[in-house]
Amino acid sequence: MTKTTSSHFKPTIAPLFWGHPKAYTNNVLLILCIPIGIQKQLLHTHNKKKEMAAGKLTSFLVGLLVGVTISVTLLIIGSPHLLSTIVLYNNSVREPNSQPTVNNNKGLPVTQPRTLARDSFLIDRSLKEDSTDTPQNKYQGDAPIKVSDIPNFVSQELDLRRTVFVGVLTSWSVPSSTQQMGVMKTWGAEIEDGTMTFYAGMEESIEEDESVPVQRVTGTTMGQKMYSALRHMCHVHLDKFKFFLLTVDNTYVNVNNLTLLLDGLQSSEVIYMGSSKRGPADPTPVQYCELGPGVVLSRKAMQGLCTHVTSCAKPSANQDPAYSLALCLQMTIATNCTTSGESKRLFHKLWVSEDLDGDLDQKKFVTSSVTLHPVGRLETMFRLHQSYLSRRILDKLQNHKDLADRIHHLNRLIATTGPHGDVKLLLGDQENSKSSDVVPWQLIYEDSEEEDFANVLRSLDDVVQLSVEALRAEAIIEPKLKALFQRYHPVTGIEYRLEYEESEDDSAASHIVDVQKPYGNLFTVSATVGHKERVNFIVPVLENSQHLEEFLQMFESSCLTVSGANEVALILVNFGVTKQGNRLHQVLSPYEKKYADFSFKVINVKSESFSYARGIEIGLQAASDPDSLLCVLDTHAIISPDFMNKCRLNTQRGRQAYFPIPYQQFDLSATKAFSLAEEDIAPGMGFWWEKNFDTFCVYKSDVQNVEDLQLSGKNLSGKLTVRKSFSVFRVPEQGLLLPQRDRHCSSKFMTFDQTDICLQKQKEILTMQRHFSNLTER
């Protein structure tokens, strides 16, 4: 009975007493007394508890696995060569007397450089295994610098972001300060701050300032100076850079090509690269990199060198410093300089048959090399850098065009496939319209005795020669260059404007030549010969203005006393004439008597309120000769005697109008005299007021159909700009000053709109003054 009952209920109670048959037998009667429904409920509760326990265990294991995975990933990212370093460390512990590692380039390349094949310049740079003969065991040198393969922390490894440090050794062939200036004004300006240092001897004469880092080192020979520089690099820069370039100051470095080359290399590999040369006959042949074209060392190579740099700095007196460095690297890390032809092409040493004259862009060794050595003349250094900048600008323009094309096609795709259709392109596509953008000119040469100007002029011999030939075609034999302007136009190329003066017996004629370099060979755009034609000044005035006498005194000193009677004329448009008399004629009378041969003309406007724009319109109508050159001037302006000449040169009939940018002063007491001095235009005294169009020069024939000037010359500038084959020339004019004077904007002769314009100008000046004060904390 008992067995039968037990077998009948075994499937029900077995899960509750699994593995305990004795307990099961002793409790059979108790189970028989439990109803079937309660048994099922107990069984369900037991299964649920088992599932919860299994779920918790699974979650714990998954979390542990994810945590381990993240930790390992971060560790690998933070230190890319951690595993290899651990292996090397373990091997060094197990085999303390083992030979140094020799990189024989048998493995596959890890990273391909962007510009050339990696194996082409890494091949044959290591020694054969059978010729090393444990050089480290034979070398017993001191180790003053402790070097570790990797930093102690991942954060230090992440700080190794800078690509290359450049150490420049000063040479003895020319004055160091001259070569230093040539480097800093050319390729040195392309180097980031803190990534280049000049290494000069204690007795060398070299200019030191904050912008040029100079490190004084011990030693009287180039070899001693080189090892002192390497010692400084090891102490200060080893853990901050991936690569190191050591060169001399008469070498030109193409910074862009250098960056592209090093970006394709691994700093964790032993790299000793440059223009290779076979050393003297030794038991073991040594290929060394010449110091002139530059030597590139990876951080891994520097680590081996730094541990013995002090002991290596004891070569024989007649030993080449570059060869001594190669022997040291062979002894410490068992490697030779690269011997491939590609490396010699990159670190180019100029042959006797190779010159740097003519068009540098057509010379392949100039465009493809990383370094060029030697560059003896300073003007050659400037020409090399100008060629480099031209190619970089052309590359950036092409990249800009490619990106613009991609955006355009993407916009079209979004417009045709998106839910909004072609109503509005999502990326804000705009039509490419030819706007009248005015590219500012930069003065790069002026007739003076400054050495910088002279150096710049020597670097532009081809431009000057082409302009002189253009003038000779106009029968102008011996012109004198007065000024040279340059600007970079994003489409047409580099443009030059040269101003010449031809001295004759009676007068001096002025000439201007425009030369354009479309990032290639030069050709002449135009050669305009200018003469001292009459400049007709149009000046709207207010009769009761307190500045009227000051303006006439300034006009006398800047125009009347330095010009002939047929070279200048004055048209005064007089507003605010009263019944009591004409004050303007009384003020002008002494000048009319003193300068009887000059043309003075007064136009009285009795029934209208003062309007500067209306005065311009009346003055233009008063000029009867359609070929006359007109210059509109504000009574508050101060011009230099050379301003009229600038007006003649920069204005071309039917082609160009001149709207100079004036210099607006801040201080009310800054300019007390009636003539313009050099100290009046200085940093902190004011600002170049680009929004001011009140002064301009134009030919009467170019504005005959222009009506309704409205507010100022700005409206005229806009109307002239949209004309076909007509341009508006703007440039900061050193000979045009607007002193900060107390302008009365509440005259009874001014309308409400004119008063508002006057107040807006005053507000703009005060805003710029406040902005300048905030910048300088004055």
C-alpha cells in the first residue's frame, strides 16, 4: 500500500525532495494529506525562485564581462604599443645580456603614408644581424637621462599629440641674425608656437625677442653645438613630440610636405631619415644623414640616443658632426640612415647645376621636396616661401571648390528626395553671384631706407622687371619706384600695384602699373601713365560753421602751396546763406587775393537746408568739363600733400573710381595742427572707418547719369559698382584723416533726417572708441 501510494505521487513531490529519498519516504503520509492544488502552488513558487536566482547570476556575469571589455579597450587606446612594451620588458628580464633589437623591415607596414610608399625610404636603414655583434655590450657610456618606452600614465601618452619639433642650428657662414630673420619671416612663420627653437653658441650675435625662441648652448664647433642641442631636446621635448627635425638656418623647410610625410609614419618605430651619404672606410660601413638638408629622428630613435648623448659628444676634432651622430645611433640602436633615392629627393641637397632662379613652380625639386639646402641668399628664401604660399592658396581654393560642389549636389539630393520638396534647401544653398567684393590692398614696399622693405623688393624682382618693361614701352626710361601694393584675390590670383615717379626738369609725372600673377607666370594687365591733371575739389559747407577757417588753412598748406595753378581747383557749395551778408566770401577773400591764378568757385544755396549729398550733386553739376577729375571732400577732413597724387593714380576714366578709407581719430585734442603728421595715425589713436564713403575721386564723365544720391557717397559707390567693366577701389589712405571734433548735429539749417544721420555717425565713432577701450583696458 505504501509503495503503491509512493509511486503514484512521485511525479508530484519529487521536485520538492530531490536527492533525499529517505526524507521522501518518511514524509509520504504528510504529502498525501496536502491537497493537489496546494502542491501545484508550492511547485510554482519553487520554480519562480530558481528563475530569479539564475537571472541575477546572468546579470552579474554580463556586467563583469562588459566592465572588463571597456577597461581593456581604454587601456589599448591610451597606449597603442603597451603590449609590445610588456613583451620587450619580459624579454629583457629573462635575457639581460641579449642583443639590442634590430629593425630589419621584414614585417608588413603598419601604416601607409599619404604621399609616398613607406618602404621606399625605410628600406636598408637597419644593420645586418651578423654585423651588430652586440654593440650595446661593448658600449660602456654614462646615462644621465632616464628614458622609458612609454609614459607612466595614459594621460601622458595622450599628450603626445604634436607631430614634430624643429631644432635649428645657427651657422657661421653668414651673420646669424640675418639668417634667423629669413627663417622667421618665411617657413618659420608656418611652425606652431613652442615647436621650434634656434640653438646658438654663447658668443654668437643673434637677435633675441619673445617671438623667436633662442637657446644658448655650449661649444665652439658645430659638433659640440649639435650635441648640446640634442641634450636640450632630450631633457625638455622628448615626451611632447613624435618626431624631431634637426637642421641649420640656411635650409628651407616645406612645412606642409613635412607634415604629410610624418603623418604616415609611426613614432614608435626606429626612424633615422635624411639625405644619406656613405661614411669613410670603417670596419663596418655606416650610412649617415647629412646635417644640412636635415635629419629626422622618431621618438623611439631619440629614446635610444638620449641615454648616451653625453658620451657620444666626444668625437675627434676632424670628424663630421653628422657622421658622429650616425656612429652614436649605430652604437645605441643599431640603425643606419635611409639609403633610398626617395629619401634623397625629399631631403634635397642642391647640386651645382640646380639653380633657384626663374619660375620656381616649374621646378619639380622645389615643389616635391621637404627641405632644400643650401639657400644662401635671403631674397631666395623669400622667393621660395612666396612660391610655397601660392601653391597652398591654390590647393585651398581647389578644396573649397570641391566642398562647395559636394554641398550643392547634397542640397539638390535633399531637395528632391526630402518631404519639403524644393521649397527651401535644408543646408541653406545660395546662388553664386558675382558680388562687388573689394579685396583690400597691403603695402609691402615704400621708398625708404628700412631694410625689411629692401629685402621684400629683392624677392619681387620678376614683378618689378615686368613693370619697368611696361613703362619703357610707353617711352618712360628711368622711373623711380615709390610704393608697391599687393593683394590676394581668391579668383584672379596675386595682384600687384606699383607706383612710379619720373623726375623731369619742370615737374614730376606719376605712373602706375598693374601686374597680375594668376598663381603661375606673370603677365601685364595694364600700364597707366598719369600726369598732374587738375583735381577739382567739391566741398559742401555750412556758412556759419566754426570749422570753415580751419578747413581753408588746411587746404592751403596741403594743396595751394605745393601745387601749380593748373593742378587744383576748389568748388564750395555754400548752405545757410543769410540776408545779413555772405560770410564765406569774407573768409575766402584773402586766399583769392593771395592765389589769384587758382580757380575758386562758390555756389550759394539759399532756399535749402544743409545736405552733404545735395551738395555733392550740385557740385557735380557745376563741373562743366566732362573729362574733369573730381574729388569730394568733407570740411572736417585733413589731407596730406600727396593725397592729390593718390587721387590721380587710383582713378581711371571709364574704369575705376577711388573711395579711400579714412582714419578716424578718438581724442579731441589729438590733432591740433592743420597739417597731417605721421604720428597722427598710430595704434590706439583711432580706427580705419570702412563704412565712411564721404570722400571719393571720380571723373565727371562717369557720374553724368547718376541722380538721387540720397544720403552720402555710399549710394554713389553702390551705383558705380554694378556697372559692367567698372570697379570701385578702396584702400586705407594714410593721407586722409578725420579728427574727432565737436560736430554740431542740432543746427537750424539741417533737416530732421540730416540731423539723424549726423547723430548716427557720432554714435558709431563713440561705439568704436568704447570697443577699443575695452580691448586695451584704458
